Amino acid sequence: MLDAKLDENWMACIDFGTALSKIVMVRRHEPGATTTEYVRPLQIGPGSMPGFSPLMCPSALYIVQERIHFGERAFIVHANHGADHRRRFESPKHYISALNQQLLETPASEAEDPTQRFTRKHLLLLLLGFIVFRFDRALRSWNDLKGRLPRLRIARPAWKREYEQAGEALLLDLLGRAFILARTIGARYETNEGLSVKLAMSALKLVDRVNEPSAELQKKLVHTAAPGDCIQRGFVPEATAVAAAVIRPEQGQRRVFVIADIGAGTSDFGAFITVPGKDQRGRISEYARARGIVEKAGNW
């Protein structure tokens, strides 16, 4: 996937959520002319399964009997297993938000991994790889792209300024390896019997030998000529991504507003100011000191 040519007419906006991950495609268009023709959600959820949306991918995996089940099957297999002492491994955003390498490198709990062969980073990579696999599969059905990859715009935690560089470097490395896992494991992510632990370990060892996949992923991100632009960038704090949808330049007035993005595992906050411009164009800036993240939300 990382070797694919870019299609500059499309941008994929990705949210690796704590409970559910979502991806929306946006086609290049004139400011102020946004319609559903230009904004299309990708079907990365199950095709038709009661209780699950076809537009949202459950961010979870479950290990049982040397097999790993992903997404909606993680929930179903876990429920059918009926083992109170067992847990799904989920919440990729929670682990990314923590920026704790020691936490990632330590073994997952026995409740999450009865094999005790995986670190939390291993499971996080496998889970991110599964979500990217669903993304890849959905893109293949788009005749508009003809095998090309859209520009990527990825929502990320609202780290404090001093942690941003380290956080984005970690996220780039994880996602670069996840893109490789998506094609390496491929459709075996979704077999009814689950992905074998042996195959998963083999794929992780292969990916571990890849040097700096982040460099290739970096080339696919949205780039801007203005370093201070809070919207047109590859990694966007979650509250800022929400704010981008409410600039409303057509109102023709200066506005100050606050975003509280309460998710399943983390809550992101930000304060913003917008000013109108000509021809339906507007500008938005964020108050850097008002940006924040809290490690609590609906599921915690």
C-alpha cells in the first residue's frame, strides 16, 4: 500500500477510535460547495450484521485457542466463549494517547493474551493492521482511484506541545508497520476460524525487520506550506478535526467556540476562533493553551 501512487483528488480522513474506527473520503472541491457528492464514508464495518454499523469498524481483538479474532467477531467470539476472567484487547487510541513505551513493550495481561506471547505493542500493531486492511479492501472497490492511494489525514490525540513530536513519530512508526501488516496478512484477518497465533507472530517478525516504514507513510500524509495551519496537516488533534466542520465562513462573522470531543476512552478539548473570508473562504486558528486530553470517557 505504501508503494501506491497518490491520487491528489481524494483525501481519506481516518479516526482510529477507542471503540469504533471510522474513515471518510473527501473529494477535492471548491470551498463553500461541500455536498454529499464530495464527502463519502467508507464501509469498513461488517457488511450486514445486527448490532454493528457497516460504516464503523470495532477496534478490538480476542484471543482464544491459539486463534485471534478481530473487529465484530472479537465481540461475538468473546460473548460465546463465556469466560468471565477473559478480556478483549481494544482501545488503540488509549495506548497511543498514553505515549508510554514501557507500557507498549510489556506483555499483555493474561486476560487479554492467554498465550503470553504478545506484547501490547504486538497486539496494537495487529489491530491497527486489521483496520488498515478494512480500509484497503474498501478502497479497492472504488473505480475512481484505479489502484492509487488518497492523501491521508489522521486524527490523533491532543498531546501537549512538548510531546507532539514524539507522539507523531510513534504514530507514524506504528501505522507504517500496520500498512504492511494489512497486505501481509490480508484476508486471513477475517477467516471464521480466526488468525492463527503462529501466522501472526511470523507476520510481526517480518514487519519488525522493515527499516523506517514511517518515511513512506509520511509521504502519503496531507502537507501544507503553512507550518501554523491547524487544519491542513497530516495529523490533526481530534478536537481540531471536529472544529474543521464548523468553520461556517458563509455566516460572515467572527466566532469563538469550544469543542469537547467525548469518546469511548479519551476526551479531547480545544478552543478555536474563526474569521470570515472572501468567496466562502474562512480561516480557523486554535488557542494552543486550551488544547487538552483527559484519559477518561464513556468506557473508562
